Amino acid sequence: TAMIEAAGGRNIMDDVDSSWTRVAWEPVVERDPEVIIIVNYGEVTAEQKIEFMKSNPAFADMDAVVNDRFVVLEYVEATPGPRNIRAIRALASAFWPE
């Protein structure tokens, strides 16, 4: 949430107590994010995660999916460290493209 706010955005899940947790897809669909941030971490690649969202009818009407607004951050950019600066810039560019 801190990086999103530093980039001028608001985390649609900012009411969730833990920063590294799982949430069901239903609240994400209901909150209809304008931009989806994908952390490239784990066995499923960022590209596979994006393709899953684009091909799943449950997400078809979400603003971020309709407008193809995904930001991919590497794991090291999403955890505290000097690479956060680059990540915040990438987020700001996605949130405020003009």
C-alpha cells in the first residue's frame, strides 16, 4: 500500500490487515481496479497471470482488464529496498499515463 500511495494511487484492498495475503477474486471484481499490479513471483509467471485474467470471463468487465492496464513488478521491486524507487515510478506512470 505504501508504494501505491507514494505513486499517487489507492490500494483497493487497503482494508485488508496483511500485506502478503490471499484474497478471493470476488472482492477484486467488485472493487473494479483501474490498474492491476502483478508481482512476478512464484511458479506462475506474470505473463501467465495476466493471460489468466484476460481469458477468464469473471474478469471481462473489470476496467483494468478491458483497458489492458497491468503493471508487472519483480519480487525485489515489491519488497523494501532501493529498487522501490523504480517500482514507484513504474506505478506512477501506470496510474497517471498522461
